[in-house]
Amino acid sequence: MKLSIFSVGKAHESYIKEGVDQFTKRIGHYYPIDWQLITPSKLTDPAPIKKAEAETILKALNKTDILVLLDEKGKMLSSPGLAKLIQKQANQSAQRIIFLIGGAYGVDEEIKKRANFTWSLSELVFPHMLVRLLLAEQIYRACSILANEKYHHE
């Protein structure tokens, strides 16, 4: 199984890049992983922006991909809960899980319909760049839980 993280937005700021790179490298010991940064639309109205970004995202998805949408209205998971979600997909022979961080205005309804799971990291709102770092760390933590390693303490 492969993991991918899609994020609508600019390249990682240097203060975020170091942490994202470190956790991505660690995740790579468990699963192949890659990042796809999606350039935000240059349109000015939210609805057309979300529609344009959705078209780009949907073109990058395969029918068999498991799409995990990060959204503040999603279901909250504990770190062990995320590990169970990843393990469940691995047990069902998923080829790729894609974690999607939408754009500044969120995502279009077509993306919400396509998502296999909608996950909220927190009730707090975070800058998208920080979400990238939090997501990378939580995926690494989930992998360490699945491997019974000591990174995660309950």
C-alpha cells in the first residue's frame, strides 16, 4: 500500500519543510509515501475556486484510491484510531490512501462525495502549512503504533 498526501497551496515554508521532510522520511520506513502540492486557483470567488481545485484533484485520483479528506466538520480520531483506519485499508488490500488537505475555501461538494472518510484533526482552525506538519506527524505516529514501537505512549 502507498500513502499520498495532497495539499492545495504553496510550497512548504522552510520552518515547516524540515519537519515535514523528517516525518515523511520516517513514514517511508513503513509505507511508500509522496506529496502532491496542488497550485491554488487564481480565481477570486470561492465557489469557482473550489470547483477548479476539485477538477485537478479528481483527475489525480484513481477509482481504487481511498480518499481521506481533512475537514473541520469531519470525524475526530485518536492516534490509535488513525492507526486502525490505516490498518483496515491495508487489510482490505487498498493500493493507495490519499490524505487531502483542501484549499483556503475548503473543498467542492464533489470532493466531499468522493471522500471515503472525512477526518477532523481538531475543532481548532490551523494554517494549512501547520496542518501538513501535524498530518505527517500523526501518520508517522499511526505507523509506529501499528509496528508496536515506542514513539506513541498511551
